[in-house]
Amino acid sequence: MTWEDEARWVQGLDNEDDQIVLTIVLKEKDRPIGALGIHSIDHVSHVAMTGITIGEKDCWSKGYAVEAELLLLGYAFDTLNLRKIYAHVLSTNRRSDHLFRRSGYDLEATLHKRHFCRGRYVDELVFSIEGVKWRKIFAKFSSKET
């Protein structure tokens, strides 16, 4: 995907009513380091999907993704009144696997050999979290921050 393709995709998000995409910004430096979102929002079943990326390698493994994900879940559960959020991850993406487990998601399913990637078939992991579980995790996270 080129930068132009990416820009067109981001501009097109304004016309979507079933997703929200946000930029992750370091407060102390006002520096954008990634993006995350809530996608495929189903207001009837009260479920959605999420995705996240930290594009700045010097910001990897510093807890920014977990913090951003936990805050996004708060918006999803408390403002959008969703009851469950899903995340789909390639089994080869160890960072995302770790992020979602650390954020309180449970592995709900493994879709074996779901994607062909870099010359081989890889599994897709389906994680999920419900609002009740998120509240317990966020309470612990918030107490560490103060």
C-alpha cells in the first residue's frame, strides 16, 4: 500500500458509521506513534472488532499499546454501550498476541491455516473481551498509574 492509498483510506473513514479510528499520541512530546480503532460496530448485537498498530519502533514494548487499548475499550463499553470486542491476529504476530492477552482478551478460537502469508499457511487467532472483565483489568491498571 502506498502513502497515497493510505491517505485515501484514512479520508474515507469519515464516511463510515460503523468504525472509529484514532491516532495514538505521546502526551509529553505530542508525537503520533500509531493508530487504533473500533471496526465493524454492530449496534444490534453490541459487538465490534478492534485493531492497533504502533508504527514507531522506538515505542515498541513500552506499554503504550496496552494503555491505548484499555482506554479504547473504555470508550467502546461505556460510551458506545458495546458488550464484546473481538481482535483477529495472525499466529505469527507475537506482539499482537501478547498485547491482547495482556489487555485481558481471551483466546476464543483458532482458525487453522486461515491465511497464506510469506509462502506458508498461518493460523488466525480470534480474541475477545467483555465489558465486565475489562472493568476489573482497567481498575488494576488505573491503580498502577496513580
